[in-house]
Amino acid sequence: MSQSSAAASTGVGKRSLFRSRLLRREMVDGYLFMSPWLLGFLLFTAGPMIASVLLSFMKYEIVVPPKWTGTYNYTRLFRDGLFYKSLANTAYYTFLAVPLQLTVALIMALLMNLKLRFINVFRTMYYMPSIVPTVASVLLWMWIFNPEFGLANSILARFGIKSQAWFYDPKMVKNTFIIMSLWGVGGQMIIYLAGLQGIPEHLYEAAKIDGAGTLAMFRRITIPMLSPTIFFNLIMGIIGSFQVFTSAFIATNGGPKDESLFYVLYLYRNAWEFWRMGYACAMAWILFVIVLTLTVVQFRLADVWVYYEGETPRT
């Protein structure tokens, strides 16, 4: 081998060594920057999740050491009448509230997408309720739905409709919470609005040239192009509705006659009122399985109705 070849080989080797050291240094720096998040995830997310899995197989009443009981918490859970009651209440709330929220938010977004003067002011006004603290919102609605002097009954009286007991009526209480949930659809409205503004204008212009009306353009352009946004709001709405807690805890605490005993509220009671922490952990994992199953089903069904721009048309 000539001296020039040896020198070139040595130079390449030095460059490769320098590059490997640089990559190693960048990797170390990357992990250092990630370390606060990694530590937070391990300590406050992954750690508690693993602990809750173990506790779900134990009898744990906080003040005494946990005792392994195997699947007892799960078998007891499926013999618990209040478990089925809370699950039925939550399912009723979910399958009525989520479609209503999606519809109301979409209508609001369509209105907020109009090119009007001061439209930004209206967008802010309709979005603001969604960022009001939940406790304050619930207290406001408790006043609105007060059966004696509430605003809701005053409005009904003007139309000759008899007063309702709202939160105090076992037949009406879940519907009252569903009505109350429509107050906070501003977040979904903003997401819809972003989706609407991302639809290309030339699609509407071409449809108008072909003689399509407003309703036809809504059905054939707006809904298909907005379907990924609808899908996102649907998934987030289902997940959120199965975790309804604060409003029921403050307004009714599960009453009357357990008609507003939602799943997470019953979970909370078992954990912090009855001190059945292992039982509550089992409930939490059952909820996880239910929500995961519903989410997977929705993703499977999405292939039928969700359209992504640029994808190959389905045959």
C-alpha cells in the first residue's frame, strides 16, 4: 500500500471515529433533555399504572398493608348491582350526549365560519364557556335548573309548560346532565372550525359551476372533507363522556336513587369513601378495557366513512 493510500485510509478512520463520537454525544444530550419527561412519566404515569394493576388483585384499604386476593375484586365486581347501574348510567349519557355535542358543535362551527363583521368576537364568546372552571359551571347550572326559582323553569312557564324538578327527578336527572354538557362544546367547535377552513375553496367553486346547491355541497363536500375532524371529536367525546365525574359529584353526588351515579363517581366512592382501593383499581382497569374496545371499534368503522384527502378511493 502506498503512503498516500495509507494516509487517506487513516483520514477516513479519524473522520468515522469523530462522527461516531459526535453521534454518541448528541444521543447523550438528547437523553439529558428528555430526562425530565422520562422521570415524570416513570414516576407519575407508568409507576402508578403498574401499581394499580397489582392493587387490582389485592385487598387494600390504605391504612393496612395490601393483601393478595387474586381475581376476587373482579369476580365481586361482576356481582355488584351498583357497578351495572353506574355503567348503564354512563352508557346512557355517552350515547345521547356525544352525538348531541358533535351536532351542536358542528352547527356552531358552520355559523362561526361565516364571513361576518366582528365574527372573531362571536367565536370568542362561544368558546369561552368551554374554558370556565367546571365547578363554577356546575354551580351556575344548579341555579339555572333550580326547581323553585331557576331560570329554566321560568322560561318553560312562559310557554305554558309545567316546571321540572331537573336534578331532583330520577327520570330527568341524566337528561339534565346531557343538556348541561352542551355548554362546553366550544372546544369541539374550534376544532371543527379549523377543519372547515382547511377545505379547499375550489371544490365549492367547481360545485357551484355544476349547479350544486348549498345542501348538496354540504353533503358531498363539507361532510366528507370534514370526516377526519368528526372522527377525532367522536373519539375524544366518547373517552371524555365515560369519565364524567365533577358535575355529578357536585350537583347530585349520584342521586336521586343512584340515577346519576356515573361510573367514575362510583369508582371514586369505592376508593376514597369506602377505602376499597383494590376494588377501585379493578374498576379503573375495567373502564380502560371498555374505552379501549370502543376506540378500536371506532377505528375499524372509520374505514367505511372517514375520508383522507389524497388517499386511494375505495372500491
